[in-house]
Amino acid sequence: MQVREYVSLKPFNTFNIAAKASAMIDCQSEEEVLEAVRSVVGQRRVFVLGGGSNVLFLKDFDGVVLRPLIDGIDVVEEVGDETIVSVGAGVTWDDFVEWSVTHGLYGAENLSGIPGNVGASPVQNIGAYGVEAKDVIESVRGVRLSTAEPFELQRDECAFGYRDSIFKRSLRGDVVITRVVFRLAHTFRPHIEYGALRPAVEALGEVSAANVRKAVISTRNAKLPDPKVLGNAGSFFKNPEVDANQADAIALSHPDMPRFPLANGQVKIPAGWLIERSGWKGRSLGQAAVHDRQALVLVNKGDATADDIVRLCEAVRADVKSLFGIDLTPEVNFVG
């Protein structure tokens, strides 16, 4: 366990926003996480930080930033046509997806290329191309900050929803996730109907998990900026879900509007399309900008402050609301 005082957070968030933490604790095992939590619970504020790819620090953090850097991908058991795998919270998410495809274990390949660590995957219920983390998660382990005691939740107890979970609701700010257990299939069942994924996969040859992974990564790289070049947190807004009548009304004046009917009768509309049609694609406010290839992404052009990002966020939301009557919800976690 490593403890540091007065740490710059700029290297630890992909927005590259300048902020500081009063202290940072890096934990390499579940035992160290438990020890760290018990040493600070009730005494200092704690913020759990993974890969820093979905966070915007609004100001310096007066407390302890705890990083669970637990490594390891361990096969737990074989159950029929499936394998149960336990993965440390500190494992890079895409490293886990690559490992699963390489080992002939399927279900997560559509989630290739998503930044961040495994420990964040259940919090956000990360998703892409018609697949979500909840589709492969078996259980989640960690430590409660309020009680300084370990916990384990099964998938049905995690209240997963669209970019949502119990960890963003009743347990928000109260858990350190240490390991995530996944249930992966031995049989590959492709999910390539979302967007233009099928032609991208078929252009590579056979429809295989390896080619799904290649197509997803290639598509993401073509659209999304490298945070090492342009600071960003990936998709900044959730894709809104509206009732069918509202979607029909919008389509009357925008017949080319992409729409994805959902099982609950709602219709999902791409936030990036709404932002682009509101005239914001490629535009800037100071050092913050809407990316010129993917309007769903807000970027730091170099020296943006958190206030710059927030100001741009609110300007985009206001114009989308005015033009379409839709409230965009940020997907990024605002801290402070």
C-alpha cells in the first residue's frame, strides 16, 4: 500500500484537468483496500478512482483518493458451456476483453476498446454496440466505506440499468469495488446488428469474436480522440430515451433521425446526433470543444478548466433542449 500527500490529479484523469487531492492511497490487494478503508473511515472524505476515464474534477479534492489497483484474471470454475472468471478491479478493461477473446471466452467482445478499469464496469454498466457489462457480470465484490466491511452482490442485486446501477444510486460513494466476477460463454454468439457493425465485421472476413473486436476497435479509433492528444472522458452524455410520440414528433421535421425502439416502448435517440443537429459539432467555448468527428465527446484543447467543460456542457444541453425538447444527462461523474 502506497500513501502520498498533496497529489496532482492531472495524470490520473483522461480529461487532463488540473486538480489536487489532499492524499492518495494505492492498494494492490483486497486486504490493502480493507486496511486503507478502516484507517480513514469516519475521519476523511474518500473518493474511489479507477482509470480516471469517466470523471471531471470540478476543484481540488479535500480528502483521500483511493485507487484499487488489484491485478489478476483468475478462472474460478467451469459451468457447462460457461466459464466463471474473477478479475481484479485494477485490470484495464480492454486487457480483460482481449484476454477473454484470446482464451475462447465470449460475451464481452462488443465492449472492446472502452477505456478504464474493470472495477468501474459495474458502476457505469458500460455498454457499446448493443451489449452491456451486466450481460456478462456474475457478481461484484468490494468494501463498504460506511461500515468498513466487505460485501458481495450478485448480478440481480446490482439494479443494473442503462448506464446505471445500485453503485450510482443507493450505494453511490459508499463502495470500493475490488473484484468483478464474470460469466463468459464457450460458444460465440455474435451481436452485430447495432449500427454499422455487421458490414464492418464482414469486411474483415468471417464473423468471429476476433473480427468483432477488430471492427469495434477500428470504429472507435476512427471516431474518438486519443486522450493523450485531446483530453476527454469518452461519451459525455447518455443517449436519451423518449416516448414514441415525442420521437414521432421530432421525426416529422427531422425524418433522417436515427431511432432505436426499446422493449419498454421508449425510443433511444443518439445524443451525438442531437448535438450535431444543434450546431455544436466542432465548436469551442474557450479551451473546451465538441469533438469534430464525434459530437458526443467534449474535449480539452489543451488548457481547459473544469469550469470551461461545464460551461460547454450547459450550452450544449440548453440548445438541444430548445430545439428538440430533450434533456441531455451527463454520463461523466462530476466530482466536487
